[in-house]
Amino acid sequence: MDGKSKAVMYVLWFLTGLIGGHRYYMRDYWQAAIMTLTLGFYGIWTLIDLFFIGKRFEKKFRVR
């Protein structure tokens, strides 16, 4: 699992979602950088991420 926690990822989404903190945590550096530069496309991408990052996390870190 690579020592990553889904709960930590969601806390990062809540606290640093506009600048892509949760994406940096998941090592999606390009997406995180774009989120930082655009403030999560003015919050739209950040809001959409709430519904999709859980699946991305499971797929990337092989969590069941």
C-alpha cells in the first residue's frame, strides 16, 4: 500500500484542495501542479475530485 492513507488524502483535499495537496500526496505531480497554478480551475476541479479521488487512490495504491 506504500504507507498512504485514504483518510489523510481526504483531509488534504479538504485543507489544500484548491492547490492540489491531495494530488501531491498521491504523487500525481503534473495534475497537482496544474491545480496549483489554476487554483483547481477556480474550485471546479477540486469539487469534482471529491467524487473521483477515492477510486484513483484505490487503483494507484491497490487498496480494497
